[in-house]
Amino acid sequence: MFLQTKCLKTPCFQVLLLTFISPFDTLSAVSFMKTERIYKEGVVEEKFPNTLFKVKLDDGKEILAHIGGKLRVNYIRILLGDRVQVEMTPYDETKGRIVRRLK
């Protein structure tokens, strides 16, 4: 918990603002979330509209996954039976993002 001071200069007077900066501000929360990713591999079993896929992971679980950014931008095709790498968060292990198509 930090205390930051700002000085606002207006034509009439100067105002000193004290703002409270939380340790959980948006920048630290984003960097914290990026470190907690889970990567697993699986096989695409079913294809749904809007680039959604049902992926069966190597540990036997089935999740619903969508295509990640680089795959979408570069028009990488995902077909049934493809091995893929899926990125998940520890908060919801029933959904994920396909980040790589494996050979």
C-alpha cells in the first residue's frame, strides 16, 4: 500500500492530491494472471460454430476451447483429430484457449 502525491496547477490555485495506490492495481493484477496459466495437450473431438472445439485432454477431461489470437490471425485450420496445446486458468478448468496445433 503506497501513498502517491500529485500537484494540480490551475490558474487560481494549486491543489495537492493524495491518492491511494492499492497493491492489487490493474497492472500488477494482469502480470499476476499471466503467470498462472496451465498448459495441457489434447485431441480435438468435435467442432462447434464460432471457432469452438471440444478437446479431450490427455488426462481424460473434456473441455470447450476456442482458437487463440495468432492461430486466428494467421488462419491456421484446426481439424478433427488434431493434437493441440490448450491454455487454461486454474479458476475454470472446463474452458480453454487453443494456442498451438501440434504435429
